[in-house]
Amino acid sequence: MQQFGYIGTYTTGRSQGIYRFLWDTETGLMEEPELFAAVRHPKCIARKGNVLATAIALEGRAGVALWDAKHPHTPPISMYCPEHQPPCHVRFSGSSLLATNYHEGLFTVYRLDSHNLSCASQIACGEKAGCHQSLSRRGYILVPCLEQDQVRIFDRKFSPRGVILFPAGSGPRHGVFDPRDRTLWMVTERSHELYHFVFADTRFHELDCVPILSREEVGEDVFTTSTTAAIRLSPDGRFLYVSTRGADVLTVFAIDEISAQRIQQIPCGGRHPRDFVLSEDGRFLLVLCRDSDDLFCLPRDPQTGLLGECVSHISVPEGSSICL
């Protein structure tokens, strides 16, 4: 079966906006991408049904836009631009679209009313807080603030309910909740660590902290200049996948309720693996490399969690976010 994938990009010279590509879900083979929409800095992207959400930048302002995923080269369905710089992460949550802005330190909640966008709430987490993601579980929303070395916790009414503190200079960036239990996994961009928490309501207890990179294996220069980026949980909840830029590797962890064990670390194929995604059936991993303008499709063994040699590669300019 063939399926479309969508890519958000930076537009600093090589890219023109949002791209769409077709890939075979049985073989992993991908076709060369086409320009879906010409727009400035749609650097984050999310999909819900036939609707795409992306960041967008206009002259002197920025925000989010909605697009009809079935119809390329058409104007946005709706857009709302209350910010000065585009957000770095967007995701759908019920009847809302949640956006985090790294540069402005903002967490913004957009209301979706028949695909018309309006601003329901905007929370200032502090100048240069480095808000990098939002994730939800059991009625609470977590916002990692990379520059503040903390994760802020909000309730359903978007009121502050506490923080999770991290060591100075670690830089919490992205996390995933395990839907099977009360477990949170979080990666740090600068210290290259995988944190494991259990939680009840807003009380988070650290169970473990596992290194993603080893200074001895990659060397001090690579370790200090690398930045860990994205994290994904396998469909069966048994494995975690992490990308690290600079070292340009993908790391695989086997996990259970109390521990994580690194079982594989391989080159991603290109430079600067900012984002990646697992196919719904868990048979493939698609990794997007921004600096080398690459998208690679790697096979994955659902039983062992291990990644294989690339089965397909296409060129995508300045790719920063991917969804299927």
C-alpha cells in the first residue's frame, strides 16, 4: 500500500516550504518529494486526518497554519499569527492545537472551531526558556523548557501545577509517555541522557538515568558539540529510539518498567538527524537529516527492535519535521 508523508522544513535558501512524498508501506521504497505548499519556515508539522498543521512565518509575525492534506498548492484553510517567530513544535490535542516556541519561551493553545484557528491561551514560560515540545497524559500537559533545565506541568485549564527539575546544563528537550503505565521517558539535548520517571498526578519520581552517548566511544569533541534531538516509542512499547545530531547516530534502547538497556547505535546516514518517525506497523523508521538534505528509510525488526541497512533514500531540503 502507498501512503503520503509530509515534511516541514526551514527555508533559509534550499527549501521552499512544505514537501510531500509517497512511500510504499510494504517495501519502504520512497518516491522523490514534491513541493506541497510554498511557505516560510514551516519547521514543525503535525497531521490529524486530512488536516495538516504547521508553523508559518509572515512578514513581521508568525504562528500556525492549517492545510488540506489532500490538496497541494492551495492556500491555508486557516492561520493565526500572534507571535514574532514560528514555533518549533505543534501537535493536535482534542479540539485544540498546542504549539511551543523555543525562541520566545511561549506555550500557546489554539482553539479549533471547524478548522478556524483562534488563540485560547498563551503562557509565557520566560524569555529564552527554550520551550521545545508539549506532551499530555492523564489530564496534565508537560512542556520541556530546555534553557531552564526543567519541565513545566500544567493542568487541563492550562494552570501551572509544578515543575520537574533537571541538572544544570542538561537541557531537557523531548519526551514520551508509555501508554501502558505511569512512565515518562525524557531525553536531554546537551548531556545526552535518557531519564526515566514514574508519576502519580504531578509527582514525578526519577527511576533511572542512562547515557545515550559515551565520551569514550565518540570522543570529547563530538560529545560536547552534539545535540540529542528526538525520541520515539515502538508501537509495542518495548523499545525506544533516539536521534543525536553532531554524532549523527540513532540509538536503540530495550526498555521495561524499571530499566533501559542500549542495544544498538548506528549512523543515521546523513547529517543532523533532527526528526524521525516509526511506521504504524513498526516495520520501518524514517529519519530526516536537515544539514545533508536527506530522508532515509530503515527497516526495523519488530521482535528485536534492531534497525537494518537503508532500503530507500530521497533528497529533501532542510527537513526538520516529519509525519505520515
